[in-house]
Amino acid sequence: MVTEFLAQLNLVSRLMGLSLEANLGMLLLIFQVTFLFKLEMLIFTYTRSGKMNRLIYESRDSELNKIVLDDLPGGPEAFELAAKFCYGIAVDLTASNISGLRCAAEYLEMTEDLEEGNLIFKTEAFLSYVVLSSWRDSIIVLKSCEKLSPWAENLQIVRRCSESIAWKACANPKGIRWAYTGRPPKISSPKWNDMKDSSPSRSQPVPPDWWFEDVSILRIDHFVRVVTAIKVKGMRFELIGAAIMHYAAKWLTGLIRESSGTADEISSYSASNSNGSCSSWKGGLHMIVAGMKDDPPTVQAKDQRMIIESLISIIPPQKDSVSCSFLLRLLRMANMLKVAPALVTELEKRVGMQFEQATLADLLIPAYSKGETLYDVDLVQRLLEHFLVQEQTESSSPSRQSFSDKHMYDASQRGNGTSAKMRVARLVDGYLTEVARDRNLSLTKFQVLAEALPESARTCDDGLYRAIDSYLKVISNFCY
């Protein structure tokens, strides 16, 4: 039996152009990690991998003793698992290694043409029947795809995981029985040993924002893919907006520093239709994939710019999908990081849609460009113009309602429009009072902003008089 095996081994080695006596092994160099293959193991790999087969056959070099595979997806770890599979050693497929191994199998061309039940078939089956049926595994696999571009994209792993996550996120919370992380409480995160089973408690209802924390660990391009898939499936726009705000609070550290109330703000949005239920810390997944919650992700300026641009592009178009305060903080960072002008303009229009919800603190945005004033007065002027255009558009939009309903609708719209303009007038007067202290503010800019609103917007001019008084004091002190 041994003699027969050696004869077969010698025959295959000659077909490969290798000498059984001279070549006791071969070196494979993968990302600076060296693998020493005994000849018999190399033959097993040769018979199951079209890539290895071709590399050895096409070399026509009897002295071939090294192969470099420095572009193999998944790196040395994936290759080691693939090599074990070729040698008949049992390989434990998990959510952590499956994406790299699937890409490596494709790279090595381990198809069914070479052997039935080859590695591509095995990994595809695991992805389809195990990973995509699990919330936790779909998140972990999608996270692991970050280092596997473009292979994971071309093999549809990213698309399939995104779709799987989207379907589960859109599921009725009452029917959820799988484990999820949930929103961490405001107190310090629990220790690993103190964590209980992360499955949803039957006595405690699952909140609608249960999926926010798990999805927020994804890289921005994969987060966009998931949110886009969720939109297609018809999730409520305010819930999608709350998920975007949660993601921004996690990755845009400057956004968090701008307002300590970010977490409360997101909670109020996500719980708007949840009957007052609030999520609890479920533990587990975030710590497994992304490390401890206490360690905020470090994001460079160029990455923050990309995150902001991506988030602007996926904010639902409906008014109030995200808060005005969030939009203004995002706008502040967008100006600071020099985000694409077209996206900044889009963000300004979004702020104009709900400008009456802004606060004075939100509007005090520094002039990041080389301007004369301390605050960006031109920006506030543009926001006010967008608001007035939006108000004009809403008041003049045609209605298909009946005659009586139309009159009720018009009266309601006039009331809402008037109250919105009154709130904006108070906001602008407060802003003028604040920026009037800047001696570099020109009279023209002050006057244009003060006169931008119609007279009907102000029922009382006290706020405007205070602003004018402050401005005159600064001007007189500066002149004398």
C-alpha cells in the first residue's frame, strides 16, 4: 500500500515537473509569511486548486522551490485554512473566518471541476445556510469584509449580508428572538463576566431601535448599503433618521463634543412610536467585533469628511426625519472639513425645511473660511432664505382636497406658517444680538439679516431693538 502511494506520488510529481528525490518541499510566501510545503501536501493542493495547478505547470521549472502569493485575499490565515482543507484536515468554519476563506477559495480557483465538494462549494453553503440566517453572523461577516475589497464585493458577500441585515432590522420587534446588542445605558458599561444572555427577554418588549448599535460598528460604505436596503423595504423614515444620528454620534467625535445631549436627542427620535419603551444593554456583539464600548473609534479628518458626505446622501428626504439641531451640527463639521459644496448646499436646504426648530447655540457657527466676522453670518442668511423659500412653496402648493377640507387645510397651513415665522423671528433677533458684539460685522450684513423676514413675522420688535442697540454700542465704542 505504501509502495503504491509512493509510486503515485512520484508519477504526479513528474507530471508537475518536480523531482521527488530532489524536492522535499516548497516555500510559499504569502504577505511575508512563509509556508513550507512537503511535496505530498503540495500535490493535494495542486489537485484541488486551479491557481496552484497553473502556477506550477506554467513555470516549467524543475528547480521551482518558491511561489509568491502576495495578493491572496484573507492573507496567511485564510491560506492556512485552505491548505488544511486540501490536506483533508477538518476546518472549523465560523462567521469570523468564512469571508476570508470564501475569497481565498475563489482566488485559488478551488472549483467543483477539480473535485466534488471543493472549498468554494463548502464556503458558499455555509454562507447561504448558516451566516445569512443569523443576525449576529451577518453583522460579523459584513464587518470582516472591510479588508477583502474587491473580492467580497464581487462575490456578492457584501450585498447578501446587507440584505440579510436589512430584512431582520425591518422585522416586527414582537417576533424577534435572536441576540442583539441594544443601546448601552448611560452608566459605565458592564464587565464581560457580568453580562447575561443577550437574547431578548420575553417579559421586556424589544424596542424599535434594537438594531442601531450593532449596525453602527460597520464601516461607512457598508452602513450606507444596509440603510439603503432598509429604505427599500419601507421602514419608517424617522427610525432611519435616528439610526443615522446614532451612527454619527459614534464616529464623528466632533459632533459629540458639540452637544452633550446627542444621546437623549437620538433616544427621543427612536422612541417616538415605541410606546415609551427604552432599550437596554444586551451585550456581546459590539464587544466581539469592535472592542470595548469605552474605546471610541479614532477617525482621521479625511475619513470624517467621507462619513459626513455619505450620511448627507442617505438622510431621508422627509421633513423631521432627523432633528434640526443634528443637521446644524453636521453642517458645522461639514464646513470645517471642507465637504463637497453641492452636499453642503443640500444640507443647508434641509436645515431650511425645519429652521424654526433651531436654537441660538446651534446657529453660532464659526466662520471657518478667511472672513472678517467671528461667526458665519452669511451661512445663517442662506439658511433663512431657504426657510422663506420653503414657506412660500408650502403655502402656494396646490391641493386636491375637497372645497371644505381645502379651506380647513389652508387655515391650518397659515397658522403653522405664521407661528413658524414668529419662532424664526425670535431666533434671528437673538442671533443678531449675539453677533452684534462682533465689531467686524458690517452694517450691510446686519441690515440684510434684520430685514430678511416680513413685518408680519414679528408681533413685537423688542428683540430687534435690543440687537440694534447692541450693534450701535459696539460701533460707537469702536469709532471713539
